[in-house]
Amino acid sequence: MRIDVSTQSHASGTAVEFRIHRDGDDRETAYDGAILEGDRVITVMPPEWSAEATHPDLIGLAALASVQPWVGARLTLNRPVSAQLADRVREVFEIELGPVDAALAGRDVEIGTGRPGIAYTGGVDSAALAALLPQASLYFLNRSNLADREIRTKYRADAALASCEDMRRLGRLVRVVDSNVEYIRTPIGAPVHEPSELSFAIPVILMADVDGLDAIGVGAVAVGAYGLGYERFTDIDADHPITQWAAVTEAVGLGSVNAVAGLGEVITAKITMQTWGERVLVQSCVRGEPGQPCKRCWKCFRKTLIDSAITGAWPDDAWLDEVICSREISARLLEIPIYSESSLLFSLQQYRGRHPLLLALKERLRCDEQDFGLWARYYGPAIDIVAKPYRAEVKERLEAYAEPMTEAEAERLRGWRNQEARFSFTAVKARDEFALRLAERSAESRLVPLSWDKPTGKARAYPQIKRERSPRAVEIRRNDHSVLDVPDIGEWTPGLSVSIVIPAYRDQEKLDLTLAALAAQTYPADLTEVVVVDDGSEPPLRLPDIRPENCRLLRNDTRFWGSANAVNIGVRNTTGDVVLRLDADMIVFPGHVESHMRWHHLIDNAAIVGQKKFVTYESGALTPAQVYEAARDGRCDELFRRSFDSWSEALFDRTERMAKARTKDAYKAFVGATGSVNRDLFATAGGLAEDMVLGGDTEFAYRLALAGAVFIPDDGPQGRSWHLGIPQMKSNPDSGSKFRRPLVMHRVPDSPHRPALGHLKWEVPFADVVVDTRGFEFETVVDCVAPLLSGTRTDIRLFLVGDWPGPLGPRQGTIEHPQLDAFAVQEVFRHDERIHLVKHTPVAAPSVPWRLLLPCGVVPTADILSTLVDLAEEHGKGLVTVDLPGGGRIRLEWRPAFARAAWHGALGSDIDQKVKDLFGAHRLKSLHKAVYIGGYSKDPVERLAGVVQRQKTELDELREELALTRKRNRALEQRKRILEQRLVPERFRRVARRLLAR
């Protein structure tokens, strides 16, 4: 990349322009897909500034800060920098910055002899930083649309500018600098205000010589600095962006004073309240007017809860209803994990009110399980990243507001993982339960997308994961993976990394053999990591001498136990593109991992079932050295003479290696021992169910199917494996089945054992049925709903969408009630646990295989659901629709089909067509199992006439079907006679030949 720096006069000072010229080495995307779209960074400096009076290294550093996420291996300017800066940039960022003027001395400023400059935003965190550095100057980078393209944004700088004026009145040096640096990026402002870059501090860098600055301060609190807003604590080590930028800025005489890096938002709020009070407007909201935050954005919601937890003055229920149910806030609250979850945990733990949504959110985050008071104290080691001359003063001022964490609290913080881990079934389940409460409370029909509509934030019918899709990814129709041209072992170039997760409990001997075999894999070692999760063994397991290069041992420290939970722990602590689960009693052939990975390089939604054969094993029969040598020399097939096939081999054989298998059959083969999936697919399915100590692999495979997975048995000749010992479910099938079956039956709706237990209520229903009752009378709704509740499939969940009036007030009309029909429906059905009265169509549940959208006015028979499902399964369709006379349509959706379509990028109006392409769709003109009644009448005679008409219609359809069947039978009989006539002479000839032969 090349940048030409130029200056020109401007009405308010001097405009500095960085004109960007890209080359083939530059990165197109960085940091969550943000794109550098413009080619001119313009910053309007105050009249006091001039290029001649500014050290060239400051200009070079400002140019680097404006584009650093997108620079390739080289950044060339049209003016030189010192060797001191160039060497540091090369050392830290591996970027060649030039040209270099060997005669140019670096900016020689001793840190502590000047004053720090703060990249000020007018928000709570930067205002707290200003309180901890009382002599600091403030520099506000005002987002200005100086680009050549039209840009729409909700950003308003009025409140921040008012805050700057208040600071000026208190005697602070404040500079307001206009710049378009954020407007040349798509999405606008991304990435900004993160420790990973420093573009928002360009005014501090360029004004350093004019104002005598010797340090840069940014308001990056612990949420961003230590990664607490994401999944886990990340220490600020030598490779951390904060440390890297500090090293670079020190090369130009600017130390780092990230004085709030060890603070949570609770402490910054306290500091701001106590220091500035009413004297300075401090407002984090960038949408509202000065002193009037919008009260509807994520920042407003989060900061309001924090302030309420500190002061004890909570907002009223009406405001909470309005805000929580808004599109933006609800989308944030449905994320996994929720951004800045630590702040919510502290705030909600202090909540003692009765608002149902806050209580539901509190339950989802399990706020009462432990004390989150540590967020009211600061993390002591963070003081060490403040430049040494300022360190003592910062610490002294900070301790006037908060105490440091205890050593136990600091250790707990270092082990911090957000309660809602991305790879946790428990988290997904809790999120879905909260989404249901949200749906019941919300009055805004657009809160959550209907069906599979366009996503809003992360509140979507299908929880997609941000990822870069492979251009070679193939869309598989149903489960027909035969279209894939998989390469042979050693005949291709790997590029994806793999995390091998091994749940283990006792039996150190077999684990040693498993790791010895993994030490001799053909897949590149630099792309492989192995994690063994000890699930509470006593004595604890250890890593043997013969093991893979990148191998670690973790200990289960959660409240759950079992292999499912152990696998989740392993996945959370690894980073590979693909997750391969392997049992701790396996000896895998040297090409086992590579054989799996061949498929994942072709498609990113594959669930690979590894080859395995069961063998009897006696303790001491093999040593790790023998296994390693056999794997290294390609002699693993000689280790055992007798073996037993897995039961799934029979399924593979009769379905052409599952290419012709139905999804409801294919997933059942993805059980235990050895299987691999893409990490994003693992997260989308929600990981394994931590509370299932047996059968968790079957239940997870079922959810993989519902997430759109393609199930493929790996047939690589070098990818086989030995399973040491006969599985428990085979050696003791009766007891194993008795324990496992109830767990699986509750979570897997197509379990064959459910029908035998009648009308029990199951944890995961077979189908969700949605009926929109708005505008319909009470009798119409009852006639539509009643047959569903007493139908042949009772394991359903029914959502009635309506504008529900709620309970009666202190004095309301009865027979003149303004919502009489809605009130009657509400009172009739509100006590049935299967029925949910919601105010909008809810999202499609990730664990429910079928969803029926039924127009109110349809009077179904008891077996409408079974009939439609049988029709869909018989023809392998992902969508079945039934046109109704007079308009309207019945719609049955099969989740695996819609999830697969969404995985391939189809949303909104396009998804039905994608489902049709991948699985097919069936459209019926009529269905005798339901009849549409238009203009419903309360008159009993007319209602009876409607029933009679329905029966007549059914009878006519049955007569037509019977006539067609008779016609087919006659044709078959005629065909049979013709064949018999042809075969009789042939029989005589065969008999004659046999007699002559004698």
C-alpha cells in the first residue's frame, strides 16, 4: 500500500490528506469483515498546527493508524520517517514502513516531561479517564462525512461537542478535529474504539508537538482490553494489540496511559458521577440530543442498568417494556454470548423488581449462582500497562473510587468465560426460553423476523455464524454427497486447522495408546491441536511421553460431568477450523485425521463419521511405543486379527454410503468414537447437551441434522481406527438402553418410543404450530385449535398470535369488552402448557423438526399434522403447502431443509426457492384433512352446514381417489396377464431342456 500525504488550507485550519493507493498485497477485509472502501483520509487540524512544525514520524504514525488493519507487508509514504520508527513498526506489525531517512533523528521526548493527550469521546469511559489524568488534554475526533459518496448514519456529535465545551469551561485544553477516517470504512465506524487499532487517536498523534504531549490515553475498559465483552479473558501480553501499539507509539515519544483498562463499566460510571456530576455532560449515546439520550440503543440500555444498580433508582416498567422489546435491544439480548455481559451480570444481580423480562434475563444469565461484586473493583495488574511516570498518580486517584480485586477475584477474572459460551447447548436452550418470554411480552410485531426472514442483528430464525465462505463450497442436495470429488490421502494440500478433542475418564493405559497413534498422523502438525479433557479422574490423568506436538490436558471444572460436557470444554478451549471428537480408547490409523479433513475442504457443513472397528483388548497387550511404530510404518492393520463392524455399516451399505439416506436416518450414524464437524456448524447446533451423561452424541447429531448438516461416512483406506473394547451399549444393552432411552426420547422427537407413551408432555415437541388469531372471532379460533390439541400427534407446541388484552383491570366492561373475542380465547387457552399466547410469530425453534403455519379459519381433522408430515417424508420434501379456497395457505416447514438453505446464504423471500432446489417442495391444491371456512357464522345451523359441506368434500375426494385406484388396479391386472402369456411358453421350453438333458 502507498499513501501520499498532502496538506492544504481549510476554513478552520489545515486539512491533512492521506491519499491511499492499494496493491495486490493489501488485505481486503479485517476485523469481522470490515472493508476499506474509500481512498482519502482527510483530517482538518486546528490553525496552530503545521506540517513543518510536526515531526515526520508523527505524520507517518498517523498515516499508519488510519489504515493499519488493511496494510499488507509494506506501507510506502511520499515523505520519509526515521529508522527508529520504521524498525519498531517492522518488529511489531511486520510491516515495512518507508522510505527511511537515515539522517532523520527520531522524536526524542522523555515520557513524563509533558502531558498526556486523551482520545476523548464524551462518553462515560473516556470521561472517567479524564478524571484519572487531571492534567491531560482532550482531543475529540469528530466524524465528518468528507467522502465523495453519500453515507447514511444515525451518528450525532451534538452531545459529545457539548461535553467538550463543558470541559473547556473547567479549564481543560480541548481540541475538536474533523476527520472522515471512519467514513471510508464499511460498515461505518468498524473497527473503531477497540484496542486492535488507533485511528481514533489521530488528533492526539498529530498535535503531540504543538501541545507538548508525551502520552496517549484511550478509554478502552476491561470489556475490550481484556476481551471480557466476548468469550473469555485475554491477558495483555507481548502479542496483545494494546502492547503492540504502545511499543510503536513509544518509538515517537508517546507513552501509553490506558488507565481504565482494568476497570469495568460499573467503576467508570461511579468515577464519572462523583467527579463531574452536573458540571460536565457525559453521554455515551451517539444518537440522542445533548442531555437527552435516545433511550433505545444498546448503549443506553446497558448504561441505564449500570446507573440503576449504582443508585438503586430503576426505570419504570413501561420504559423497560418499550426498550427491551425494541428491535436493537432484543437482537442484542438474543446473542450468544451477549456483548458486555459482565456489566449486565452485575446490574441484574442488584435488581429486586418484578419486571418479567428483566427477571427472565436474570434467570437466563444465572445471575444468582455467584457473586459478581468483583466488577465494582479494579484489576490490579492493569496498572502496569500505564506508562511508568504516570503509574503512581493513576493508582492513587483510582483508589479514591474503587478498591483493587482480591487475589481470589483476580484469579477468577483470569479464568473468566462469559456465562453464555458460544459452544454450549445450555446457553442455546436458555436463550430460546428467553426469546419465548420476549415473544409473549412484545407488542411490536416486527421484533423478531417472521419464519426465515432477513436477520436483525443476531435475532434470527436461524442462528448463523459470521464466517468467510469457501468459494469452492458445494451445495449438496438432500444427503447426496456423491457429487463430491474427494482427493486421495497425500494427493492434496491441506489449509484448514483441526482441533482433536478427547473426553477421558480414567483408563490411562488406553489414553496413552490413543495419543501414541495421534503422534504419527499424516496431517500437518502445525495445523493440528489435541486437547484431552479429564472428566474428574482420580488419580488425575497425565500426558504420556509419546504424544502429538501440540497436545494439552484440561480438567473439568464445571458443574456437569460426562463426555458431552467434556467435549464442550475442549471445543471452548481450542481454535481449529474443524472439531474432531475422538474417544480415549481409540487407535487411529496414520491417515485418520487427513481422511476426515479431505471432506471439510470441500464443504463446510459436513458431519464426517469416521471408520471404526471394535476389538477386544486386554490390559498390557500393547505399549505406546508399539502403537507409534506401527502407525509410523503404516502397520496399524496388523495390530488386531479379529474385529467387529459397527452397526452403522449396515446402514451405509443399503444407502450407498448414505448418499441416498434420509436425514432422519443419516444422523443416527454420527455417534461417539470418531466424528468431525466444522467449528461454525458445531456452534450453530449449540454444542452437546451438557446435562446428558448418556446419549448426548445421538442428541447432538439430531441437532446437527436440524442445523443443515450433510452426513458422510469416511471411506479412506488409511483412515480406519480400532476401538479398544466392546461399547457399553453392546455389552450391556438392557441397562444401557433403560438409562439412555428416556434422556433421548425427551430431546429427539422422532424417537420410535414416544408413541407408546401416549399423551405425555415432552421437553422438545414434535412440531410447533402457529395460528394467527388476529381479527377472528372466538368460535373460529376454537374450531381451529381444538382438533390440534386432541390430534394423533399431541407432542406439539401451539403459538396463538394475537393482541391479547391481559387480565381484567379494576373496572372494565364485560359484555361490552373492546376485545371480547381475544379475551375469551385468552381465558380458554391460557392454562394449557402446550399453548403460548404471543403477540407476534416467534422464531423457528432450533430443536423442533417441523413447523406448521395454519391460517385461522381452517378447521383441521385430528391427523392433519401426521398427514402433511408423512407426505413430506414420503417424497423427501422440505416444504409442503396447501392452497385453500378463497385464499390463504397451509404451510409445513422442515427445519433441516430451511437451515441448510440459510447456511448457504438464502434469507427472506429467496429461502423457499433454495429449499426447493436442495430438498424439493410440494404444493397441493386441496387437502381433504382440512377445509377453509370463509365468513364464519355463529349460527349453529350454518356451522353444521359447514361441517356437512366438509364431509361432502372429503367424500368426493375419496371417491376420486378410489376411482383412480381401481383404474390402476385394472391396468396392473392387464399387465400381469400379458406377462403370464409371455412366460408360459418359456416355462415349457425350460422343462423340455431339463428332460432332454437327463
